[in-house]
Amino acid sequence: SMVEPKVALITGITGQDGSYLAELLLKKGYAVHGVIRRSSSFNTRRIEDLYQDPHVDTRKLYLHYGDLTDSTNCFEIVSSLR
């Protein structure tokens, strides 16, 4: 039986610390979920090299649009990880 990967949820994944943490956890075999703001100004440059094609089954990095000030939105994101 396949072992389920550990799962991490990173807020601020497009920032310096978040992108480094994502890279570290991906190397350790985690499935990494990142929350990004739904704004035209967000910059995914730091995670572009980590991001994989969403249509490929082996990908381990998932991005979610979210707003941490919206508790309903946060609950939906966390619930979707189960």
C-alpha cells in the first residue's frame, strides 16, 4: 500500500520564507499546498521553478487562492486537504 505523503499548508508561499519552506518540504516528499492572494499584483516568480503542471499526477505542489481574513475561505481550503 502506498504511504500517504505528509501534507503542509503554507501561507505566504510566494514570499521569500514561504518559497524556501515549500522547496524544503517538497524535497522531503511532502505534498505542499500554498495559499496565494487573488490579486493582480501577486508575484509567483519565487515559486515558478517549484510549480508543476496541474494536469500531471505526480505533482506535489498545489496552489489555492485565498484570503486569510476570510474565515469561511480558510475553512474551505483546510477542508479540501482532507
